[in-house]
Amino acid sequence: MRGLHADTGYLLYRLGLRSGQLFNAFLQESGLRLRHYAVLRFLATSEGALQRELSARLGYDPSAIVGLVDDLEKLGFAERRPAPDDRRSRIVALTEQGRAFLRGTDEAGLRVTNELLDPLDAGDRETLHALLLRIAGDTMA
């Protein structure tokens, strides 16, 4: 039986856990978790998104998205707006307060990433990023 560290999938899993722990620790003071942060970061790249789109793009269960958006609305970081083409649907959009929060987390997020990738030099980090993008392929589109 080969050791767990010889299994690339297991290593990716463990590094994902470690990354989540580091991000959650830095977000703890704000009351948010990594899942909230992911929604905010996604919304920052768009003019807004339907909740079902957030679910599909982020890989979260639709019921989880409802709770995450509720939390972000309570903090004033996101808002639901009527969809222009379907009044029954709501578009979730980032508020200016949400943008300000993200700007305030940029440096801390970079520190978390640097801590996680500390053993790698700049070239290794670029290579790792390119490889992860290739592996993720269409699942990240």
C-alpha cells in the first residue's frame, strides 16, 4: 500500500483544507467564511448573477447559496435586485460596501496565499497556477 502523500489527489485535498483553514482564520473577525468570500469575489467579476448561476459556477448547493446571500445582504455586502427579463428571478449584485470589504481583504488574502505557497519560488508558483488552471479546465469557466 502506498502512502497517502504519494497520492496526488489526497495532497490536493489536504492543501485545499489547509487553504480553507487559513482563509477562514483571516475572515473570522468579519464573521464571514471562505464560501461567503468566494461569492463576493465572483460577484466582483460580474454585474450580478442569478442565484442558480452562483450555485453552478461556484459548485455550491442551491440551498447553500440562499443562506450565503442572506448573510451577505445582512452585512450590506450584496443585494438582490429584480432580474430585468424575469420578474420572478433575482439578480445578486455586489454593493459598494461589499467592494470596499474586498479591497480591504486583498492584502490579507495575499498573505494567506504566500503562507500556503511559501516553499515555492515565483517560477514554481506560476507553473503551479498554470497546471491547476489546466486541470480545472472548463469546470472553472
